[in-house]
Amino acid sequence: MRGRVLVSLAFRSLANRRLTAGLTVLSVAVSVALLIGVDRLRTEARTSFTSTISGADLIVGARSGPINLLLYSVFRIGDATNNISWDSYGQIAARPGVAWTIPISLGDAHRGFRVLGTDTGYFTHYRFGRERSLELAQGAVFARVNDAVLGADVANALGYAVGDRIIVSHGIGDVSFEHHDELPFLVTGILRRTGTPVDRTVHVTLAGIEAIHAADPRQYAGQSVDAAGIVTGTLEPDAITACIVGLNSRLMVFSLQRFINEYEREPLMAIVPGVTLQQLWELVGVAEMALLGVSAFVIAAGLVGLLTTLLTSLAERRREMAVLRSMGAGPGMVFGLLVTEAVILAGTAAVAGVTVIHAGMFAARPFVLEQFGLYLAPGLPGWFDGAVVAVVTIAAGVIAALPAWRAYRYSLADGLSIRT
């Protein structure tokens, strides 16, 4: 009964000071939203990166840095320092124990989206998430030189459908001054959404990449390609950017990796995707912790603001406390009233911050996916959100003990006397 009265008094007191209370709630809510947002983006970024490729044992490219190779070959970030000759790729694909390979040719774009040259094995062997395979939402995979299969985001953003024709441009920028308009590509298929960079990629044949750079690309329009994505004897590529390798047994990973790293014909490098991804997390882990630390300090600043508000209001509320004392409220009631007010303010602010950031991120999903290629999975608040709400609420109660203790010491005479 006493607790119910205390809560009722606290709500009425806060309503009487609603402007100050509202600003306090706003400051704490913003700090909580910042912390939750940073943690959610960090978690979703890791999940998105981790789920981009699975089932691949090695990624092979020109010798550079392992993280750079992973970024440009899988995540379409950055550029390769060099290419792999087609002969070297053939030798790697023919090695004992190699089950399949996926050639990758990069360097062109279509209206800001990367163009990837590959073969039909890409749609058969590429895996993402938990060994999920690529699926077509419409149409079929390419079978001719100038066929193209679009990722879901490309089709949605540019309004393409099966049967449309697109022009590939040289370079990877949003704006290009060299368009390969002599050989338009025909959209034959659109992939289902994967939540990975595949969604933001235009897939064409290896022969198509060679054809648009030929002296007369028009002569190759409509020619069929084989399983390797080339017109045998006519449009065999000289080089590719990288390749993904799958083995019959993972016990052979390190022996093949050593063979490729020691390859004598040209400087090559093979990386294990999972190991390199862990190196990437170690590299960005410091920045992640720094962002979380800054967010935690922002919450601390918000709680200090709450403390300042309570301490500042004590001088104005001495008469209020004295009236409560004169009506029979004990010192403990006064102490509990201030602590309850702080807990209500902080709890309301924390819940509001969690609600606002989740609603905001849900609304921003299409924009974040389109601009940054980061898929924000919808979901309810988790344990971290609950922990933040609990910690902020408890911390507010502890912090409020100081002004509550000072109010506890105010005497009835001090509250009723006129101070000059």
C-alpha cells in the first residue's frame, strides 16, 4: 500500500514538473538509443559478413593482403592488385582433391552496381548463410554470351524484369565515361534475396566480359556458352580476378594452400575465408569497442544530467518536502519519493530509447540495404536491450540516493522557513 502511494506521488510530482522531466527523459533516451544502435549495427554487420559465403574452402587471387582479397572477391569492396592467368586457374582447378571452382572476373559496373563475370558453376556451388544455395526468383541462368542474371537489389532499385536489356560500363564508379553499348546484355534471370552482396551484383558470363572488350563485340551477341561460361576456342579469357575453390576433403586445405602460395609461374595467394574473416574482426574490434565505450560514456553523461536535475530541484522543493513531512510522511518516505522519481524517469527513458531505435532501424532497413549493402534483420529487443534497461534503471536509483539523502536531512523547520 505504501509503495503504491509512493509511486502515485512520484508520478504526480513528475507531472507537475513535466517540462524538466521530459527533457531528462529525452537526454537519457537518446544515449540509450545510441548504445543499442551501435551494438545492433555491430552485430548485424558481423552476421551479414559471416553469412556472405559458406562452404568455400579457399579463395585464390593475386598476391596482396588476405583481407583485401576477401573484401574484393566476396564483398565487392576495393580492387584487385592483379589478375590470375587463365592457365594458372586451369592448373588449380585440375589439382587432385579439388571438387569445384568458381571463376570471378571483376572490373565493370552497371549504374553503380558491380558486374561479376563467372560461369554456371557459380549458381550451383556458391553457398551463403548456413549452406544455403542461390535460387532464382524469375527466369533462368545465362546460356549465351550476352545473358545476365541480376541480384534482387539491382532488379528492385532499377526496376528491371526478365527480358530487359542493360548496358555495362567500364570501371566500378557510379559514373562512367565509357559504356560498352555495342553489346547490350539481356536479363534472363533474377535471384531471390540473400541479404549478401550477391543482391547488389550483376552476373554475366566470362565470355560476355571478354566480348565487351573485344574489337567488335557485336559479332558475339547471342552465341551460346559452355559450362565454363566461354565460347570454346573463341572467347577464352586471358585472366580472371579471383576464384573460389571447394575441396573433396577439408584435410587437403593446407596442402593446396601451400601449393598456391608457393606457385612459381606467378605470385598467387590462397586464403581460408573463415580465418581471414576472423582477422578482419580483430582489426575492427578495437573500433567496435571504442564506439561501445563512447556510447556507454554518453549514457553516463545522461545519468549525470539526471543527478544534476534532481540536485538542482531540491532547493525549489524544500517546501514541498516540508509539507509532506507535516502531513505525516516520514524521512524514509521523502527518501523513497526521490529515488522512485529517478527510477521512473530512467526506466521510461531506457524503454523509450530501445523502442525508438528498433522502430527507426526497422524503418531504415531499405535505405541501409540500398546504400550500404547491410541487411538489418527484423527482430524483437533481445537480452542486451533488457540488460541496458535494467542497468540504466538501477544506476539511476543508486545515483538518486545522494539527493534523496540530502532531502532526508532537511528538517521541517528548514523547509517552512523563508530563506533570504
